[in-house]
Amino acid sequence: MHIIGLTGSIASGKSTASTYLKEKGCPIIDCDALVHELQANHPLLKTELIEAFPQAFTNNQLDRQKLSHLVFSHPTALKKIEDMTMPYVMHEIQAALDSFRKKNIPLVVIDAPLLFETELDRLCNSTVCLYIDSKEQKRRALARPGMTEEKYETLLQKQMSVEEKKKKSTYLILSDTLEGLHNQLDAILTSIQSNYHKPLIGFYAGSFDPMTKGHWNLICAAIHHCDKVYVGIGVNPDKKTLFSPPERVKLIHQTIDDFKKAYEMRELNNIIFSETEKLAYLKLKQKPEVLEVVAYEGMTIDAALKVGANTLLRGERNTNDHEYEARLTTINQKLLSVRNKELGAFTLTPDNQQILAHISSSDTKMLCESGEYIVAEEYIFPTVHEALMEKYLQKEFFNLCSFFKIPSSTASDSFQELVLAYQENRSYHTLSHVARQFNFLQIFESLSSSLKAKERALLKTAIFYHDYDLNNKDISAKKAVDFLKKGEYGKDSLKLLSDLIYSTNVQEKNELTTLLQKIIFDINLSILGTHNGYFLYVQKIREEFKNVPIKIFSKKRLEVLKKLQNMSPLYKTPFFKNMFEETANENIKKEINLWHSFLHKEKN
């Protein structure tokens, strides 16, 4: 099904175009009419509007004239009304589109004056913008009943400019005459219908060293728009990369799995997925072969032609990307002309996630180089973060080995053993968990007080080994001690190290007598006090115990949470208490409510 987004500024001829398309047999989703219907009659939305704007209702009925007056007299009212209304509008549009798909309707029109402003264009395969000379536009608008110059200018200011809409649109129509409007619409319909059965095979190229959530968001847009998407990993033998081509291919496949898992467990992780991501998930579930990953050397256009792609997909996250991609498009067209070949071009833009629009693979690696593993984690998927931590924590580990004078050959073997332990059937207690603790230790020393070199080394060794065995701290302590015995460790170091590892056992009541014991206890529970990512942690804890029935898991998890809740204060150092205590208590309460809701569902 091909979805056309029809838009245009006020009095540009959009209603006339919509009527003509309807006469030609195209189903029309009229967003203005839909908004009016929902605001007046949807029980939930109507209740929200009455609570927020009671002055816009008479005898419990929406008075559109009063609502209009309210919008024009209060600048913030329109934004608030749109934010309240759009979720309901989006739901109805999706339901209508699903219905049309089931009926095998080939072409549907979404008629939306604010198509781009509300990001409805992301649902569309192509967009049509109608425009008219500004003087004629004003003449038409002022001829409408109740329209004034002041109201007209206000309406123009509240909409995206015509020039901006034209830039974003697939097709442009100058609607100066009725005959011209009809002819141009006929030409667009013919073009779309002639290409309707031709599959759109896209090729999205990049180095992906590593892939970020920004990359993935663009790939989701590609999956939505294309019948087939190739993600091409460009390989330059002369360029040094962190991950090899096979590693990058593997990481992208693991990213797909991470994305699917997160979407399916969104009830736990509280992640809000965009419409594009929802549609991509559904398409991947129904047709996983829609996405294929390939590595290639040489020219991107040759790689695209070789796999049978007919369109190059360009990712534009920001203005810098736009300038770069524009130059690249010009070069590619010249290269294609030499080969006497053609490839279409399609621009992918991120959803309304500004945080993703400015993060790159280079930024992610820069953060990791600085030891800021927690912020880096926000921009990449869990498996990618774990792969990065294997690279960056190796340096941390080797520095420890150097401090304790452990031979380099032994150090390498010990680290690989540690990596395998943290990979085995783990979702949360991975090297990413270790890295977060190093990050908070670094923050503690930067903002509070520095430790002596030996204290820091013992603390880091304990962090590395504290979850070597998830079920037995004795084994974890023994492994740490055995590691230290390979070098020069000094008096009482073995006991100090063991005590630190036992201090991370929250299930047992331990006497935390030293500052180091309190520090490792606090950073081990740091995830509880974080604002971002807490419920992703909840998802991962559930994954680690996925074989336990949800009812039993819920009860066991509640026991752990209530035990934590009864610790007062939860954190033992003033520094981490100030940083985490309040947020941790809030998070624990929310999670307790979550598992109670699951138990309630099980009963019903």
C-alpha cells in the first residue's frame, strides 16, 4: 500500500485536491475532520480537554468558536491542545491504515495541513505539497467567512513556512488553476501507480564502528519505506577501526536482536518507541529477510548495484550531514553516469529524538576513552556496549596487572577467562555492569576524595571479580585471590580483597567497617539510583531469570526489593547517599508497584 501525505499552507487548494483524489478512488484520511470528531466525541480526550480548558465547553459540549478564540488569545494553548489530541489522532490513523492494508487498498491519502509539523509524514511513502502565489493565497484566505487579516497572519506564523514544506516534499503542485491542479495530480498518480509494483530496494552505507542508536533509528525508517534494505559496512583496508568487518556484521545482527527484545519487553523497560520503530519491528517480525547486512570494499555504488539495490539511502541526522550527503550525491551521480547505471536516492531522517541526531560512533568511542561508560551506554545497544567494554576494560585490567607486577602473558589469559565468565548466560551482570562501577569510582575520586594507589588497585580488582560467579561469592573471592597471587601483592592484600568482594553480597548482612567496603557496596547498587536506564536494568534482571515463571520471579524480586527498602540508609557513604538515595527509593517503589501489577494480572 502506498501512502500519500497531502499538505499545503492555508488556502493553497488542498481541500480541492483532496476532493479530486477521492473522486479518483483514493481513500482519504482527513486529519482536520478527525481532530474535530475526536475532540468533540472521544470520551477520554473530551474529559482531558474539559479539565484543561473548561471555558471552551458549553453544557458539556465543545464550542469550536470558543476553542478557536482560546487558541488565538493564549499562545501556549494550541501546543497543549495538540499534545493532548495527537496521540488519539495517531491511533485512529494507524487503525485506518491497518484496515486499508487488510483490504489490499493500493493507495491511501493522508490529508494533513500540519503533516510535517506533527511528523505524520513518517507514515507516508511520498508527500505532496500544494502552493500558490502569496498574493493569491491571501486573497483566497480572506474570502473565507470569519477570516481577518490578523487571524490569517497568526495562522501563517503557527505553520511551517511554504518554502520549508516544499523542501521536505516529494512532489510539488502549483495550484493556480483547477485544470492545472487536476493535471498535476493525474501525473503524480500515474507515476506512483506505474512504480507501485516495483520493489524499493535500498542500500544504506556506513562504517558502523560501532553502530549507534542514531544509525538504528535511520535503519528503522529505511525498513518502513523499503521492500528490502541492505546495510552496507564500508571496509577501507588503510583505515584503522576498533572492530573488524566480521565483528561489525555480528554487532549489527545483535543490535537487531536487542531492539526486538527491548520492544517485546517494553512493559518492563518503559522505553517509548517511535511510530517508525514500531512499524519497523512489525515488519521485521513478519519478514526478517527485509534487512540484510553486507560488508564491502570499494565504491558504495558498485556494492549497491552488485546486490541489486535500486536506491541509495542517505542518512541526514543534522545540517552537517545534509551538506556532506549533498556533496556525496553529486559525486555518486557522476560515477553512475560513467557506468551508464541509475540508482535512486532517498533521504532518511531521525524521529523526533534530538539526542540521537548529534551522537556518532566517534563520540561514543571518545566517551569510552575518557572512562565515561555510562553516558556512552545511552547511545548504543546493550550488546554493542558489552563489546566496547571488552575492548576498553582490557586496558584497565592490564594496568592492574602492571601495578601488581603480573606477567603480561598471564594477564591476557586472565582477562579472557574473566570475559568468558561475564558472557555466560548474562544479561545484566556483564562487563557493562563492571564498567559502570569503574565510572562511578572515577566520579567519586574526581568529586570527593582520592584513594591511595594500592587501595584503588584492590578496589578495581574486586570490582572486576565480584560477580565472577553469580551464585557463589566464595568462588568469586577465590578467583580474585588466585589472580593476585600471580603477582606481588603485599601484606594483608588477599584478605582485604576477599572482604571487598564479600561486601557486594546484598543478600547477606555484612559489617562494612572500612571506606573501601562502603564504596564497593554503594557502587554495586548504583544502578538503583540512576535516573536513566533503571527499567532497562529491570528488563535485564528478568532476562537473566527468564526460565523462572513470571509469578515466582515477581514474588522473589519483591522480596529483594523490600529488603533493600528496609535498609536505611541504603547507601553507606555520604557521597553516594547524596547522589543516589532519593532516586533509588523512588525507583524501588516504582518497581515494587510493577511486580504487584504482574501478580494482579496473573490472578486475573
